[in-house]
Amino acid sequence: MEAKVHERVEREGIVDYRIRPGSIQKRQVGGQPALSFIAEFTTQGEARVAFCRRLEPIVASLNIP
């Protein structure tokens, strides 16, 4: 998670990119341990939230050897 925040802030210049408190969840993806979280940030003066429920079926179907 820290690497993702660093990438967004340092490389992409999204200075207010942050992880929403209480949104971090431990989970399994393809049988492997993983984390998910919701990110909040502003682009072009608009508040944004980075979380996409449309991807959940794809994540659930992954099989990682």
C-alpha cells in the first residue's frame, strides 16, 4: 500500500492521494494473501475515490499458482 501511495504522490503528482481510514481489508486473491483498500484524492479540482466494484468478479475468478 505504501508503494502505491508513493507512486501516486511522487510519480503521478497526486499530492493528496491517501488511503481511506478503515477501508483496508485482508483477503484472498487466487488463493494468495492480498490487501484491498479505498483511496481518496483530487484531480482537476474534483474529489475522487479509487475503488471499482466492477472488478470484484474478475478478482474473485483469478487463479494464481
